[in-house]
Amino acid sequence: MSDDLGWRDLGFARLDIDRVARTGDPEVVYGAGKSPDQIVALLRTLREAHPDHLALATRLDDSARAAVRDAFGEGTVDDVARCAAVGAMPKQQGQAVVVAAGTSDLPVAAEAAFTARAFGAGVKSFVDVGVAGLHRLLAVRADLDGADCLVVVAGMEGALPSVVGGLTGVPLVAVPTSIGYGTSLGGLAALLAMLNSCAPGVVVVNVDNGFGAGVHAARVARRAAPRAAGAAS
């Protein structure tokens, strides 16, 4: 009966199985606070409801990732991103580029990259190109200019998105991370710096929200791809 209403009652959750019809992308499992068994059940139900789409889960702790591996196989889990995708990755359309200021920002950057792939974008990643050594960033400038959307991840003072936004006109989503010393205030300093960026066209997601940035970048890249193909022909 619940299927007719667009959701499936699993007892512990009412899983939205209608989201793919509304938005083009299925529901995603947010793993924090859920037991490994619950995460496996949610992923399995999503696959049954949408066999043509992968099922994605984010923020999986060690025990959850182990349970997903046992249930679905080794190749489904990314330990750095703390994500799992059950099913084949979709066809890649367009290009998202994920740029991380430091290696400490990698888990959030990896979540953004994994999500963008799961949502159908081609992805390149560049890590440790922060403002303390701008020559590292300038070395990949051509890749920045060639992207359909940029995800720029930074903690500390959060300056990198402003710099990148001043170098290129590519759509850019900034991700503040909770990395930094005491006065970074768990990412608040980076968040405020990004919100106050003097570079035009910088949009910002919440602290550590690599998932939200990855979805945004994939949707921009997917829409850009057919327009680019049409212009080329």
C-alpha cells in the first residue's frame, strides 16, 4: 500500500521511492546514526525499487562499510569518501573538477567526487593545491578552465574558492571543512570567508557537505554536456 503513496515502510524508515520520478535521481541513504543492518536494508530496497539506478549511501562508519562489503561485494565501498554505491555507475556526462586545499580536506573532497560520479558526471580531482603554495594551483589551471563545474574544498581560513573564482568563470560551489586550529571554530571561519567571497559566482554549501556539492556539480555537468555536444555539431 505504501508503494502507491511513493514510499516504502521498512518499520524503521519510510523510504522515498518516488524521488527518482520527481527529480531524476533516487533517494540517497545518509548513514550517520543508522545501524549497519538498517543501511544494508535501505540499499537493498532502493536497488529493488530502481534496478536501473545505483543505490548510494554516505557517511558510513567502519562497521557500516564492513556490512555493505559483506552484503554487496568489495567494489562498492570507498573508505576515504566513506561512501558506498550498489550497482553500476551511470554514464558520465560533462566534467566536474574537485579541488581540495589540503590533504586533510580529502575525506570531504572524496565524498564530493564519489557523489558526482554516482550522479552521472565525469570527475577529476586535485588535492593539496591550497593558497599557501599558489604555484600548485596554477599548474592545474587548464583543468579548472575545462570543467563544467568546480567543487572547491578548503578548511582553515577558507580562501581557496575566492582565489579559484578569480582565475576562472566556471560555475563554482565552495565547501568549507571543519579542518583547522581552534579559531577556525569547526569550519565556521571557512564558511563565513566563503560566504563573504569577493569573487563573483561562488556559491557555498554547509560545513563538510561534500555530498551536496557533488550533487550540484553533477547536475550542472549533466546539463552542460548535451549543450556542448549540440554546439560542436
